[in-house]
Amino acid sequence: MNLLLIRHGETVDNVAHRFAGVTDSALTPNGVLQAARLGAYLTNRQGENFTLTHIYSSDLQRAAKTAGAILEAQSAAIDSGRKSLVGLSGPDEGNGDNAPLEPAKDVLQLSDLREMNFGSQEGTPYRQTHPPLPDFKNDRETTESMAARANRFLNQHLLPALVTVHMTSVSPAENVAVAVVSHGIFLQILRKQLMKHLRYLPDSRKVRWNNTGYFHLKFDPRTKWTDSRGLALWPYSIRGINVTAHLASTKKTPARDVADGTQTKIDEFFKPGEGSAL
């Protein structure tokens, strides 16, 4: 079983070096391409070939559209017959339910997965300096507030989903994954709180995410233990930090370029049989 913590695609504010936070910043055309390539890489045999059973995202469009591209790529793989129901449960799991895991049919968008709220600094350049005025407001969202949101998401959604996937699946779970699409600063907080829940030695390394880069945890399907709340958790290994293998040959676009949904898709430039750049 795998867990993917994914940052959204490139946005207008990313390119302009502005704090977006809770501002609903739009993807650039390059951001749309990044998301499409990520979806194909995660769900096709040429890449990770995961079957995603749960996809969560922030409700801000840059994350929701990135997650939607992943879902679309998986749906296309299913329609073409390359992916099907996975991970039949076995009697050794003790759940008495022999129903298979199903690929995700939609994206669950949650406000708890939003980026830090930068307050009065929303929309300002990264390097903008503020004069030392006595009335300057430091009204950014606190780390404690973001940690509270992260823990709420973990307890209400992610940890129960991981338990469900683990308890339902047997050996095919090697390629089963749960994905979370969010934002660079919040993902750092979420990862830290997740590690606390897993109760292993703290991982002190600094993790940063490029646009559509992902952090990959793989859980050992052979071993599990139960915490004080009765949640079953398992040893894990870190298989990738800021994985961006799908971004080869992509490049940043000017800040003025916004993806409005009307652009021609890249695969429409190819004739049948010529292949696609995705």
C-alpha cells in the first residue's frame, strides 16, 4: 500500500513569485500539462502503475484540477481495459468482507487541505520587505492552526482510509495507493503530523515540493500493529521525496498565461498512431 502527498501544478502566482495562500490562483498552461503528465505517470504501466482507491484534494482550484487530472488519467486507463478492480481481501485479514477495492470514482475536496492563509500578505511578492511600522500586522495563519487542520484530516479521512485499504487488500496492494493533493507549506505540516501518528523515529529531513512533485511512503503489507485508539498502522519506507520524473522536458511559462480550459490539448496535435507527448 502506498501513500502519495502531492503538490499542485504550476500557477500564475507561482510564476509571478507571489504569496497565493487561500487565493484561488489559476493553473498556467504548463501547470495543466504537469498535472496531465503526473496523472499518466502515476496510473500507467510506463510509470508507477498505481490503482488509486482514494484521492483527496484541497478545494482550491489549483489542487482540485491537479487531482482531477489524476482521476481522469486513471479513468482513461480503466476504460481502455488496462486497470480493473484490485486487492481482493483474504481470510487472514479477518474483516469478513470479500469485496474488492474499487478505483476512486471522484475526488474528495476539503477546505482543511488548503494552503496557509497569508492574511494581509496574500498576493504580495515573496521578497517584498515591509517597513518597520508599529501597526504592521503579522496576521498569517499559525503553524498550530495548520497542524490542527492536518490532524483533523488525518483522523477523519486519511488514517481510516489507510486502514480500510490495508485491511481489505492482500498481495495486490503492492500497487494500490491513496493520494493527497495539496500545497507546499501545508504538505510539510501534514507530513510532520502524519509521522507523529505513525509513532516512528522522527524524520528531521527538510522536504520541499516542486509543482506536482510528490512524497511517496510505502507501507509494509506483511506487518501491522494497533495504536491506543485501535487504528492499525504498519512499518513504512520512504520511496521518494519530491518525485518529479514525469516533468522531464517541461518548462515554466510566463506569469500572464492562464489556463482557461479552452486551450487545445497536447494530444490533439498528434494523428492516431503517432503517440502522445504526455
